Amino acid sequence: MVHTNLSARLFCLLGLLLISGVFSASQAEVGNARSSLRGRVLDQNRAAIPGAKVVAEATIGSRSVSAITDQNGEFALMLEPGEYTVRVTVNGFSDAVQTIRLNQGSNPFFEVILQVSGQSAVSLSLTSGAIKLMRSGAPLRP
């Protein structure tokens, strides 16, 4: 009787370990499917703009991720592969809006050049990484 209880307990323990191992492996696979979108927000004189809000909103579904630029004007967003509308806003400057497509494992770096409010040109340009740029409502040039 004691041998049967011990065997049953060992079987349950091995089952739990196997389930937790499968869960950990699936979590690692999901983590690897993410991409990072990094960049720097600058003014027309190429000075860093700290405190700018960068929002990436999925064009399909309701996923949204945001970040605030640091003292160097830099930001980083972790995103699932897909298409996103990226908006950069800060008081005193025109907004930048661009639709992008992130591929699995891509890690593009953008420089976003904002103009003082009232000026027409706003620029969002890819400086490295593999990404497909698509025109959006704002007059941006890739």
C-alpha cells in the first residue's frame, strides 16, 4: 500500500514537472516572437527631445504600447510582429504619424525629426533594420 501511494505521488510530481517545463518552453517561444522598435526623437536642429510620447497601436485588434523618450530622446517598444500606427507627440511640436510593418525578430531603429508647431514638414526615417514603411495621413518621408 505504501509503495502504491509513493508511486502515485512520484507520477503526479513528474507530471507537474513535465507540464511546467512545457509551459516554460512555450513562454520562451512567445518571447522570441517579439520585435523591438527603437528610436530617437529630435528637433529640426537634431537636438534630442526628452519627454515625447511614442505610441504604437496595432492596425488590427486593440494592442497598444507606449513609451516616453528619455533625456537623449530615445525610446524602445517591445511589440509582436504585425502592422502598427506609430504616433509621436510632444507639446510645441507637430505630431509624427507613420504606419509600419514589423517582421518577427526585426529590431529597426528610427530617427524621428519633429518640427516646431506650425511648420509643415515632419520626418520619420528608418536608419537600420528590416521594416516596410507605408504612407499614412501625415506628410512623412521614409
